[in-house]
Amino acid sequence: MSMLQIYLRDFEGYKNTTAELIRLRPQQSACWISHAISLHFLKDYTAAVQTVEHYDRLEPVCLKTYP
């Protein structure tokens, strides 16, 4: 779904999809990076950097919680 949204340049929909993926699988780094990319596509660069930084702080917790 998300790849189709990128292809169709539905970046707002892509952002919503990646946010839902983070909610469902917060331990997967690809979800966080995809969300940061969606924010970058929407030219919300500050939020994109904050998303990566937030995941960077959570990473040790996520690895302990979900082996």
C-alpha cells in the first residue's frame, strides 16, 4: 500500500500509513525510517529529524521489549 501511495505521490496518505505501521510494529526500524521519509516528502524536515532521533532514543528499549 505504501509503495503505491509513493508512486501516486499521495504523501499525506503515506504518512498516515507509516504512522499506523509504527503503532503496530514499533520495534521495526524500517517503520520509523519510512515515517521520517514521508515527513521529508511533505517538507516537514524538522519532524523527520525528530522522528529519527526519537527512534534512536527508543531503540535499546525496543530491542529489550521485543527480542
